[in-house]
Amino acid sequence: MSFGHGGPQWGSGGQNQDPYNQDPYSQGRYGQDPYGSNSGPYGADPGTPDWAALADASAARARRKRWLMIGGGALATALIAGIVATAIVSSNSDGSDTASDKSSTLPTAPTLPQDTTQPQPSFSSVAPLPPPNPKDFISDRKKDTAPLSAETLFPGKKLTMGDGDRVYTKGATSRTGNCASVTSGALGSVLEKHGCEQVFRATYLKDGIAVTVGVATFQNEAKAKTVVQQAKGGIAPLPGAGVPPFCKGGPVCRNTYNSYGRYAYFTITGYTTAKSVTTGDTKAYRSGDDIGEFAFRQIVRRGEAQASAAASAPAQ
């Protein structure tokens, strides 16, 4: 076995021709031990190999081999990177479109109009007018111009109130410009004093209870309010068209007075028999209240209809 170039040969049989080819365990002419002893048969032999030099030489060869391997790996990496880059360039150059060709296919910016003198949309700085108040149309004769009659105030042949459980049959209707002629007691003089224009009446019947409602018109709201404040007596009952006479000859009947806008409305409620209406008579009170509420609703609807027509009319 050799430890590098020129290393000692083991098992030479004690030959002394070459000082580097001796048996380390045979006594040479130097009489030295290969481990460096200076006495006896183990003393130093000048022909013993330089082990440190041999180890240095072996380490140098190992380092050279390692550097060769590192250099070879780096070279291989560089070659692979070059091949990949070449392949990428080649793949890019295979396409038929060049950079200039691709840029020419991009969408162009929209052409801005050259003529900027065209009219632009404008918005009015004036706030729109609020919708008209329906009550304004029924508070003054000059605005309250829609057609008015007994049929517009009291349409149909039946009247349903509540949740549909109270159905009244309409009887006779009338209209007169002689307001005092359709009243009882002092109510006629009060109407005439404040300029009553006309009175519309209608009678409704349910379960032997009859109710006549009278609607009187005035110039404005103030006159109608004054009439209600001063009212005495009541509206005269209107029989006919299936309704027998009532509130005649002594039975007590119930009278009500109200106003809305330039309209004053009155009711008289009584039995079609000789029975009187008492304060605890809920049926009679309910019937009178139903017909009075119906008259109020009709007056309100009249104002709403005229306000709606005014709002939808073209501007003058």
C-alpha cells in the first residue's frame, strides 16, 4: 500500500539497497525507530518517509479535486441557463407579429368632437312649486269651480260604511236656492244672514232609522264657520223614494252641525216610527254619524279632485 508518490513499501524483506525501501521493523544501519526514538534499535532512521509532507500532498490533491468539481458544476449551470435563454428567444421570434405589428393592432383613443358649440343640457335653478292644497279649492267660491249637484255629492243608490257591515239605502235627493225653505227652527234665518247660496239634501235609510243630510254652500270658509257657531234648529227631513215621513208630530230627533271649507253640513236622525232618539241610542247615533262622515268625505274628495287637475294642467 502506498501513501502517495514515493511512499514506503511494506514487506520488502529487509533489503537495504534503497534507503526508502526498507523494512521498518528490521534494524538498519541507522539503528533508529521509525517512531522517532533515539536509543536502541528504535532510534531514528534517516531513511524513514516524511509523513507530514505526504499528508499535505494528499490534502492538496483533495482540494484540487473539489475545486474541479465546483468549477465543473458552475460551468454546467451556465451552459443550461444559456440553452434556456436561447430557447426563450427562439420561441419569441417564431411568432409572426413583431413589436411594431402588435402596437398597430391596439385600439385607438376615441376621437373627441371638434364642434363644442352644441347646446348642453341645462337645469332650472327655480324650485318646483309645491302641490296645491286641496282645501284651498273648497274654501273660496272663486277657486271651487267644479260642477256641483245632488248627484255629485250623493252618488249611487246605496252607501256602505265601516267594514262593509253597515249598508244604507239612498232615498230622495233635492237641491234648492231658497236655503231657509228646507230648514226648521232658527236655522233658516242664520243661513240667510250669512249668504247661503244653495242647499243639497239626501236621505238614507237602515233598519227603520232615517237620516237626512243637508249641505249648504257659502262664499268662503269664514261664513260657513260662523253659521255653524250660530246654528239653531236643524235641517228639514226629506222623505220619499221609499223612505216614509219621520221626525214629524212630536218624536225627538237628533241634529248635528259641522263645516269644512266653504261648506256647512247638517244631519237630522230619527225613526220612521213614532219612537224618539235618546242619548243612549247607539244605533241612531251611529247612523247619523255615518251619514255626516260621508258628507265630509265627499267635500274633501271634491277639493282633492280639483287640486289634482290643477297639478296636472300644463303651465300657462
